[in-house]
Amino acid sequence: MEFIQYETQGRVAVLTLDRPEARNAQTPQLLRELDANYDRATEDENIRVIVLKANGKHFSAGHDISPEATKNWKTEVDVGKSGLAGLYEWERKNYLGMTRKWRDLPKPTIAAVQGGCIAAGLMLCWPCDLIVAADDAWFTDPVARMGIGGVEYHGHTWEFGARKAKELLFTGNRIGAEEAERLGMVNRVVPRAELVEQTLALATQIAEMDPFALSQAKRAVNQTLDIQGFYTSLQSVFDMHSLGHGNALSVTKGELAILMDLEGMKKKV
Ligand code: ZN
């Protein structure tokens, strides 16, 4: 494993994003490694709770859209050849599929988030059951600046409520840890220096519970959300996201997003 560390502390498995030099930006390899480590923790009968944390200053800068990563990514999906259909299937499997699987793992998951959690960074912490945020954490989905309505995983409306979700999507503004907690997106905010310690303490407390009861409690909440339309809406909005890629492809010369000349945004995806 190059980008994910795996360790255990008693009945808790700790998965650590370990690409701090790139602000834990996600590549297909990183996602596959993360998925494999979730499998490992799930299959280990001694493990009752899974923690996802990140090394470095920031939790995750989202998908890696650096030139090098983009070149590598194009070896996975040749949009020039397969068009929107190829991209759609790839994102459906790797983004929608993986996030859905992680969200419904039979064991409780806790994300520990510090620094920036940008765009697809949200797709790593939102599928977790609980989120503990450091006081320096901030969250944003600025993808509207790239001509697309939001990232592949539409947790926004569920996490923030409709009106705040619209504001954050329309503006691309950041939301801080305290406000995220007030809106219910985050379970608790802790000092940055205590993030790992307090997350592990919470995980250890939960790990004392009966594992079957935990899986049933998790399923009760997730199933309730699904009956309210969570997963149906997720699939529907994923299609809208793909329409954004299609629009970008149609008005550019094969780019998957439209450059909006705003600070901090890369030229192409
Ligand atoms: Zn996409």
C-alpha cells in the first residue's frame, strides 16, 4: 500500500490517508487502496470500529487534478474513445459505487477531519457514520466553478439542509468546523492537537458495544434515510453530475470540466 496506512488499536482499525505532500488528493490507486483496507477491516472479526484519518495539514484536497495525475487517469478512462459513456461507467463504479459500499459497511466508521476537506474530500468523510472535526477543519464543494453542479456524491442536501446546501453550492464558500457541527454535519469539534486521541477514544467506547447491535443500529439509520430517498436521490444527482461532464465535453475540446477563472482552480480536469 502506497497511500494508505493500516493499523489496529484493540478492536479499532485505523486507516490513514498518507499522501500529505499532495494534501491527500485522490487518485484511482488511492481509492482502490482505501477500498481494500475497508475490506480488510470489515473482514477482520476482531475489528468492531473503523477510523479514517489523514496525515498532514489537510484531510483531502479532492480528486487529484494535477497534470501528472490527469495523464495517469486518462490511461484508465479514454474519454476521447469512450466518450461520456465511458466516463459515466467509470465514475459510477469508482465514485458512486465505492462511496455507497463504504457508507453501508456493517461496522461503524468514524472520520477524523483536519484542515481542508475539499470537493471529493467530502466523498471520503460523508459516507462515514460519524465525523469528528478538528477546530481548524473546513469543508467546501466549489465544483460549480468548474461548470458542474457538485461532486459525484450528493450528500449536501442531507448534510446541511436544503437552503444551506444551495448557498454552499452556489458560492463554493467554505464552512468551518463549528458551523458544520451546528448544522449536524459534524458530531463534535475538538482541538487540532487532540483530534486523533479523541477520535480513538470515541471509537474505543463504541467498540465495547455488541457488534451485531452496532450493525443493526447503523442499518436502522441508513435504511431510514434510504426509505426517505437518500440513495435514490444520490443516483439521480450522480446523473446530473454526469450531465455536467457531458456539457463540458460538448463546449470544450474534450475537457471534463469548464474552467472558471477563479482563484485556486486548476485549468482542466
Ligand atoms: Zn465526475
